[in-house]
Amino acid sequence: MPNRHYLQFIFFILFIAFGNTAVLAEPTIWFQPDFPPYAITKGADKKFGIDNRIIEYVSEHLSMNASSFKTANYGRILEELKKGTHGIITPLFKTTAREKFVRYTSRPSYFVFSNGIIFNRTDKKKYSPFLLKDGTIDLEALCKSKRFRIGISSGRSYSGVIDKIIQKYNYGRTFTIRLSSDHLGVLKMLKRKRVDAAFGFPVEIKYARLNKELVFCKVADMPPITPVYFGAPQNKFGYSMVRKINKLLEQTNATDIFASYYTYWLDEELIEEYYKLRREYKFSTN
């Protein structure tokens, strides 16, 4: 019978050889907001969801066989990460408040055109007084007017000046918060004129096939594009997963592949501009 020291040596070698695999085999939750075309939870387009495809890519390359999925709004997902749940989410904007409990990847998973304001095409003239010379909307002036009710999704960060304006003017009839995990619900509210406007992305309008009814307009002082990241809890599990994903992003062309998943949902005329802005992006502005 092998002696105790020999067995300890064998266990040590096995731990070194298979320890990493054991960590990756640990049950992992992929959090998914119902947020097409980023995360598509059902329907024929599910296989083309930007982050559906990213999750599949990462899971395959990191041999994450023991994964499950949980759909919730961003508010609920962030609460789960704050509690330390063994879960990961992409896409996620990086904010100072979130960095207190979210472990982000050091590199973005990909870039997105920044959020803008969306309104009904028939109401376009109502927004003319708030248009600046460069064609962007003066959101501060629009909120000060108290003439518009804007729909927003619970827990969702729109980043930049939009988040600051929401925090500053979140009173009275300025904003309507939708609690559902279905982010397209805000666009449906807009189409039915239950709100006057909403914040969102160009790809959302295209996915919802509302290009003829809704108009997207850029917001003044918002960056042209914004990076989004993988996020995990600030614990041992989160640090381990982020370290592995960072390595994947650094050593492969994953970021370029993820960009192709995003441009699948862009109108043709926006693709060239997207790649140009992506090349020119300066992280010091983040």
C-alpha cells in the first residue's frame, strides 16, 4: 500500500493538473436581461443575439460546461452580484457605483453606439426647439421644460450625461420607470404613446422593426461609442472568472469576433462608422 506522503504527492499533482478544470466546471449563472438584440431569450432570432453568441464563445473556449441562465432586469442582476452570486453578465456599462461590488474585465467585451433619445416619428417637430447645431438633443433643456415624460428601464445604466440627467431630474413627471425585465417594453410604451420618449440604442429599434415609427437622435455630450464589459461579483469566484476571461480577450481575437456579432444588427450605413470610431477610441476618456 502506498505511504501517506506518496498519496499526498499524487493528490497534489492531480490538483495542479485538474484544479483549473474543476473551477470552470463549477456551476455558473449567466445573467441575461431580456434585452434584444443583445440578449435574446426566445424566438427565431435567439441564435443571433449578440451576447447569446458571446456566451457560447466564452463557454466553449473556457470549457464552462456547467452553466445555467437566469433572466432578470438589470436592477435584480446587480443585486445578485452584490450578494456574491456565482454569476456573470455581459453587456455591462462600467460605473463608479457598480465598481464597488462588480468585478469588471480589464478589456471591453465590445463597443456599442452610445444611447440616445428615441421618440415617435410623428412627434419629431416637438423636439426641434431642443436640437443643437450638430443635430444632437440638448437633454438638459428638454428636461427643464417639463413637457416630456421619458420611459426608462429599472436598473439599466444609460451611461454618461444621460445617467447624470436621470439622477438630477428624477422627480414629478419627468421619468417613468418600467420594472419588467423586457427592455423592449419601453419602446412598446413609446409606440402606444404612454410616454413621450425613451432612451436606447439604434440596434433596439432595428430589432423591434420599428424603424418606420420611431426616430433615434443622439444626445449632446454623449460619446459616439461606449465600451461594455463582462461583470462578476467581487469575490473569489468573480476574480477567478474575470482573470480567465481577461486572458481570453488578451490572447485571442475574441474582441473582433464579438464586434462582428454586434454589427450584424447595425444598418449597413452605420457599420463603417462603427469600426472607424472603434479604432479611434481613447480609453482615457472612459
